Amino acid sequence: MKRAAREIMVASGRLTSEGRMLPSYLIVGAQRCGTTSLHRYLVHHRAVVPPVLHIKGVHYFDTAYDRGWSWYRAHFPTAAYQLYAKRRHGLDIITGEGSPYYLFHPAAPRRIAAALPEVKLIVLLRDPVGRAYSHYQHMVFEGLEDLPTFEEALDREPERLAGEVEKLLADDRYRSYAHQHHSYLARGLYADQLSVLFSLFDRKQVLVLSSREFSNDPLRGLKDVWTFLGLPVLPSVPELSKHNAGSYPGMSSQTRRRLMSYYAEPNERLFDMVGRRLF
């Protein structure tokens, strides 16, 4: 029902797409790192207006790029509403969206840079070991993973992802089920993904946050985000219900050691890149 309503609103919005606001920010990743919570907190700020129907992610620059620029712009508020908010309430409103596949999709960063060279990018990162396990469990829950164990999924990942990056780069219409859903190990190689962002955007346009720190102290993290986006800093944050919090058995100690070894060197490169230890 919500999807149908979205399609109707976007179809009508296309008629006025050139008169709509451009996103000032994108929450680009990483998946299973708290991006939904960040989005929900952020849109509580009265100067932040979400996309149509309060959807979190439009996914234009990853899986819907072939739908076209007018389709993307149709998701955002009109410039007339922006002017109304300024005149009526004295608010300089902004809009944005959160699609955590943007960080990992091989073509998305360059597409973003070409279309929105001034946009601000927000990246939330957690320990890639826990992220990978959470990712697998979420795929199982959603019915998108049929391998019975996390260990088997890790072993099969190279085979599943072989050649997918090249296909994604070669064809804007290509969607890779395996690359999007079964990239448990690869998505945790954050340094490689950030290096692409930093090659395309000024570092002042990219805010990297620790998921652990944000979870422990949301207000402190939001103050950093509000300041980064040029928004008035609020004295408190709303109480939000838990979202996307799954319950599942713990990872085996042997698998945890395997992943810690796998990520040890990439993590150090990440910490050197951002100038601090994030997890």
C-alpha cells in the first residue's frame, strides 16, 4: 500500500521536479550500522524535511538510477514549501535521505558526485565483525539468504560476488542480488569505500561517525551532525523506540577470531584515514 502511494506521489511530483529542493545531505552507510536510527533522529529536527511519505532511502544512486533524475527529485519537498517555511516560520529548511547501499555500490559515489557535487555525506561505521554477523542474520530474517550457517555464507561470498562489480559498473540498469544482499565480508572493508568518497569529495563534506559512540550518546552524535549540516543545535533528543534490533544466537568464538584477523589490517588503514579509532 505504501509503495503504491509512493509511486502515485512520485509520478505527480515528476511534473514539478525542476521546482523541488535538492538534498543537502545523504546518509550513505554503512548498512547495519545505525543509519535508520540516525535518520529517525535527524528528521525530528524542525528544519529537516524528509522525502515523500517519510521514507528513509530513495536508493536512486544505487538500484534505481535508470529511473532518471526527475524521478529522484520528485521525492523531495518543493522550493515553494521551502520559501513558505522561511517566510512563515523563519526556518531555513533542508532535506535529504539515507540509502546505506550508496557507500558500497561501486557506481554510486561517482553518480552522486556528478549530480550533487556540494552535498554533505554522513557515514556511520561499526565494528565490521559484528556488522557482518548482523547483516547475515537480517538477510535470513528477511528471507533473502538460504545458506544455513554464517560460516557457509562467508565461504561462499567470493564465488557469489565474482564479476558483480564489473557488471554494476558496465550497466546502469543492472542490479546484483548477491552484491546487495550477500556481501557480508566485503561491506566491512570501510577504508576502501571511504577512499573512493575522499577522492571525489572534499573531506569537509564527509562526516564519519562511530556507531558505538552514537548509540551510547545520541545527543553528542547529533550535535556533530547538526553542526555539520549548519542546523541549530537542540538541547535534547526525542525518545525513540528500538528499530531493526534483532535477537539471534551469538557468533562462534572461532568465527569471531577468523573475522578479527581478516579485518585487522583494513581496520588500521581506516583508523589512519580518519585519524582516530572508531571501534
